[in-house]
Amino acid sequence: MAKFKVVSPFEPQGDQPQAIEKLAEGVLRGDKTQVLLGVTGSGKTEVYLNLTAKALAEGRQVLVLVPEIALTAQIVKRFPSWFKGCIAVVHSKLSASERADVFYKIRNNESQILIGVRSAVFAPFTNLGLVIIDEEHDQSYKQEERPCYHAREVALHKAEYFDIPVVLGSATPSIESYYDAMMKRFKHLRLTGRPNGQP
């Protein structure tokens, strides 16, 4: 297993401590899928970071799905600043050999966190304990070419099969996820403000 350390965790503010506590409690209760609705700038990334730290503390791996690496710079920058020596990133610009190298590290638990676009959902984790899907409403999670699949739906089925929690984050959740939350199939949490009263 690769050595890593958590570096200077950010102190949660505003609605963040409650969201982190509720999500963590939900995981312990067995609430496997939870929707985190938060306006842009409300601190969803900080919630993801804290949940990831909890999963790593239990010796588990974490999958963080993002729609496009270039469009989610906040996550790609913040995670390495928190977690040193345990992150792998997979995106569409990697060559076949580079992608194989990333998957090798995940399979052998040399990397505990994988941040990636939709294809990352097929990574061969051996000790997966948490799946985070950022901007879960984004259409880029759906692949139209064969093999056709939707990364969110694959992740949900994978999580159900392995009995692990999923956090679906978005400022504008998909109709499907929002409906499931309203019907109480998924747990539903909101970040209603921004830290430090930012506009």
C-alpha cells in the first residue's frame, strides 16, 4: 500500500459541518445513496474532502467521478493539496499504456483515490469504500458510442453490488436523482449558503 498523509485539512464552515456529519451518519446507518444539493460555491468540494478523509482512515479506497477534468479544476487542485501520495487521475487524454498504469496502481492499492471521467467507473478497485459523483446531472457521464453506458447508473449498480455508499453532488441534480430523493429512495441534503457569507 502506498504511503500518504492528509495535509492541513480545511475547517468546515456554514452548512458544511452538518452536511459532513449527516452524510457520515447516513453511511453508518446504511443509507447507501445520498444526494448533496449545493449552490455553486457552497463548499461541496470540502464536504467531499472530509468524507474521503474518513474513508481513508478506515483503510478504504475512494472513487471520485467528474464530468470533465478541465471543467472541475477545483476538485483536481484541492484533492492533491489535501492527500499526498495516494491520488491517481484518469482522463480522455491518457494513452492506453498510461491508463493501464493508473488501473494497475488502483488494483494493487498503490493509489487510494481515483479521480476520473466516466471510464474511471470501470477501474479494478480491490477495496472500494466510497463513490463520489460530482455534477451528477452532467450529460458527459453518458456514453453514446458502443459500449453505451451511463457512468452514474453503473456506479450506483456497482455500489449496490459491493454494498458501499454513493454521494451524488450537484447544484442542479438530475430529474431522476431529485425524484428518488423526493420519494425517499435516496437521502437528501442541502448546502444552502456559502462560507463566510460570500455572495
